[in-house]
Amino acid sequence: MRIAVALLATMIAASASAQDSEQPVAPEQPEATEEPGAEIVADAPDADAAVAATEAPVRPARTPRVALVIAGDADPEMVAAAETAEAALRVETPVTMPSDEALRRALRGEGESSDGLDEVRAERRRLGLGEARDVLVLTILGERAGADLVLVVRRHHGAIEATSFDVARRSFYDGEVDLDALDPSALRQFAARRAARAARPLVEGERAPAPEVATLAATPEETPHEPDWFEQNWPFFAAGALLVGAVIFIVFATTGNAEPPPVLRFEAGGGS
């Protein structure tokens, strides 16, 4: 009897030990059915978060490159504002600028024709007709300067300000910075954030489509024109018409005179 009881106790203890060693398995949950668009709405950030993400500093893989360009009339005040902004960006700003002084001057509308940058100055003079038209010119100038970001110095309602253009994405960033009462730290922050974002590698679909070339005096391209038979032989028609006209004039001039021309008659002999 004791042996049977001990054997039964041993079996009960072994069963309990086996149950404790098993891992708990959670029951399978039925898949939740969501309405169309629910996941997109839940994952979409709100407007404030999107703006914060846009303005958040981004660390690029390399040092961003920034160029300053004057749009419109490069009067002495505009040039002075651009030079002051350029000097401010050279202090404690994680960006580089074109090392060619002649190129920087040409982008400000300065320089002499002997520097070989007349085409740069000519492109710069096309700026100021609106952001939609300026996209193509700023892309050309930005690529010429090897810049990721172009700071466009311009007049807006009489005030001098700077806006920013992403060369690779062919797009303007929101916001401007006042250059009349320049705050160097605000300008550095403004340029550094946007330059860092402009220096990021492009992803698919991020680049804006290339703008069409639009000029004020656009003319359609001339297509080759083959002259037809009449265009090749019209001089012969003109000569024939002149000849026919001359013949008709002579006929009418001859038949239209009622009196015949005088005839001289001589009689033989006869003296006075």
C-alpha cells in the first residue's frame, strides 16, 4: 500500500514539474479589420509636426555649399547687403562658399568682362521676373557655382531680404531673412538648416521637373522649306508678262493713229 501511495505521489510531482517547464503561449488574436484609410490617417503627422520636421537640422554626409546671388538691380545697397551676409556666413557656419572671388562677384553683378564670366552676369540679369521663371536661372547659376543652396538677395516691398533655393530639387524653401537689420546668428541658422537639407542625397520623385525655357521674345523654330515649282520659275512668268505687255502697247500705239504717216513724193523733171 505504501509503495502504491509513493508511486502515485511521484507521478503527481512529475506531472506538475512538466507543466511548470512549459512556456505560455498566447492565444491567437483575430485580425482587426480597419476601414480603408484608417492606417494612413493614424500614421500621418499633424501640420505642426511636419513643419518641425522640415525645420529640424539634418546632418548631411558632406559640408553643404552655399552661393549668394543678387536678383534684380544690383545697386550699391544690394551689393553691400550681399557682402555683409557673405561675411556673416564665413563665421561659425557649417557651410562652404565658392572659393573663386571673381565668380562670387559675378553672382553679385560685379566684375569686369576680362574675367570671362560675362555669361554668368547675363544669366543673373534675367532674375527677378518671378519665382517660376527664376527656377531655371537659379538652377544654372547654382550648378555653375557647385552650390547645394542659393541664397537669393532681393528687394521685397522696398526691404532687402534673402530667400533660399534648393539647386538639386529645383525648389524654394519657405521663409525669408531680413538683411536690412541683419542678425548674423539668425542668418547662420537660416542658411545652415536649409543648406543641410539641400545637401541630402536625392530620393526618387523628389526632384521637381525641369522648367521649360521661357523668354519674353520667344519665336518658333524655323523648319526647312522646299520651294515649289512656281517659286522656282516665277522669274520666267514675270518676263513673259512684261513681253506680252510691251507687244500689246506697240499694237495699240500703231493702230490708234487715224492719220497715216506723211509720204514724201518726188516728180521727175519739171523746172521752176
